[in-house]
Amino acid sequence: QVHLVESGGGLVQPGGSLRLSCAASGFTFSTFTMSWVRQAREKGLEWISDITYDGNKIYVNESVKGRFTVSRDNAGSTLYLEMNNLKADDTAVYYCMGVGYFGQGTQVTVSS
């Protein structure tokens, strides 16, 4: 059974940083492209970034390019999202996605 469990969200001031994690289980993590998406209140899902199975190719939404960095630890079956210079518009629930599944999400709130 596939499980994706996000963590690391919270309340942060504008300009601050957070590191999100996504612990994966129930599938061979190292063979799948993984993604981060987010959903702000009353808005649709927004794709943030993809990372290929080996980490060699990364694709990033222009809205977060230069501020967000995706990475993965295949040995530990964990996906990461490093978020820097956070803005109020980054406030959303962040989900990791892979093999057609989403995690439960982690709330990121950027506010002073």
C-alpha cells in the first residue's frame, strides 16, 4: 500500500525558510519521478516541481524558481522541498505526489 507522509510545514515570516519532507513507502521509490504540488485556499492545485527517479532532471515552476529546490534521498525513500525567501503567496497546503498518489499534505503559512 502506497503511503506518502509530508512534514515540515508551519508558520514562517515573509523572507523565511522551511524544509518539507515526504516519507514514501509501499512502492519502489527510487524508480519513480516524484512531484510537489500545492493548493492555496479556494484555489486549484498548482504544480511546483518534478524530480526524476535518479535526481538527474528537475523541473520547476517559474513562480518558485530560484527560491524552491527539490531533492530526494532514494536510500531513505524521502523527497524534500527546500523553500527560501518565502512570500505570502506561498501560503498553501503542500503535497508530494508519486505513482498516482498524494500524501495528506502539510500546511505552510507565510505571515508576519
